[in-house]
Amino acid sequence: MLDEPKNQAAGDNLDYVRDLPGFERGHPHYFKDPMIDHLLEIVMLLGGELWTVKDRQAVTEHLLATEGKVTPEMIEQFRPSADMKEKLARDRQTFVKHVYSCLYSDRAKATKTDYFGIVGKGE
């Protein structure tokens, strides 16, 4: 599909995901229980995989509509037009905001004190 660096299209502005947990590379720790961090990482990875499938489906549908057929080679060699790149970028932003909207919420930015105020100590 695209020859650009993985996870970043040409001219892509990633400001819409900079505030999400896990944006920085490495293995950051956000929660006391490391299992929650691992689960968050899994969810983020699954979202990336799902977007890849959605992107590939868009290419497949485009090829079927314009060429009347599609092969794996056609998908791999496909280069989207500028308009299609823009549409895919908008769709990706919408997807990220929809799937990860709770991570953008005030609760996601809450401090430990705020957290216990919301859910109680549960001891």
C-alpha cells in the first residue's frame, strides 16, 4: 500500500493522538497494576490492527468499483489519490476518537486522588 513510515502517512499530523496513553515509545507505566498497562497496550494494538483491516477494505472497495476486480497484488501496489489519502486520514482520526474516546475524557486524566473519589477505595 503506502511506502511511508509505518503508522504515519505523508504529512500526517498526529496531534489528535498525542494525549492518549502509550503515545510515547517504550513501556510507560500508567497504573499501579502492570496488568492494566498490558491490557491497555493490547487494546491499542488491536485498534491498530483493526484500522489496517479497515484501510485495506477501503482499498479493496475502491479497486472493485474502479477496476471491477481485485487481487492481492493490486492491493499491495495501490497508491491512493490525494483525495483518498485525505479521506482515509479523516476516517482514521474519526476511528481513533470513537474507539478511544474514553481515554480522552476527564476521567482518563484524573489523578489518583480523583480516581479514589470516583470509585472509592474498595479495600
